[in-house]
Amino acid sequence: MVTIIRKGSSKEEIRKRIDKAIAKKQKKNIMQYAGKLKIKIDPLEYQKKIRDEWR
């Protein structure tokens, strides 16, 4: 979103436009990603394998 503030705008008008832009911003629920992955491989072995492939 783009908010245009012109030169000579009053402080009140600038504050209203900023508040309006912030109010439209949606909050995201990141709690759905919290927790541990359930995998059957050892994380350290996987990490070593990945790092060796990059060399």
C-alpha cells in the first residue's frame, strides 16, 4: 500500500493517514508453525550430509 503525503500537510492529517495504513495491516497467526517436526532421521546426520553436499 502506498500512502502519499504532500508537502505542507498538517501533522494531524499525516497522523490520520499513517494510522489508517497501519489499521489495514492484517495480523498473521504464526502459532500454527510452532512445535517440533516429527521425522525419523537424526538431525545431526542430516545436517552433516547437507553441508558435505555443498562443498
